Amino acid sequence: MRDLFPQKTAHEVAARSGVQIRAAERWLAGTRAMGAEQLLGFIASDRGAEFLEALINGLPRNRRVIFWARLERAAKRALKEERIRTLADELEQLSLDDRPSIDTGR
């Protein structure tokens, strides 16, 4: 964290994770662990990708390689699933457009 925020580290971490500065100071001191909700908040922040990358790159090489490979597969899968949903929506719209109109004679 201090590499990402060399100045006012606790302030920066607190702002991005949605906690009080004192909580961030405890995390940085190692006396408390960051909760899952705060960790996700930090990861979703403007510096989250850098944080996650630094965290993963701190793993042993074999675990790091496995993580990045799984992440790449998950990203590809998510893109394909989104494309399938888009195509299904388009197909549904075409089906709706093909229905004959009912003339009520009015």
C-alpha cells in the first residue's frame, strides 16, 4: 500500500475503502485485517487494479502464473457470455418483429 501511496497512506486507503482513517492505520500497522467489503471497495476504486496486481505479483511464481491464467479464462468467458446474452436479445427482438399484427377492424 505504501508503494501505491507514499504520502498520507492511511488517508488514501481510507478514502478508497470507505472506512475511518484509524481503521486504515490499523490495517497498515498489521493489527487488524481489512474486511471483505472494504477490500472489494478498494479493488473497485481508481487504484484497485494496481493494488490487485501488486498483491498477486507478491505470490510465488507458480501461484501467480495460475492466477493470471485463470483470470484470463474468466475474462474471456465473461465476454462470450455477454455476447450470447446480446445475441439472445437480438433474436428475441427479431421474433417479436415477425409476429403478424392482429387487425381488430376498428
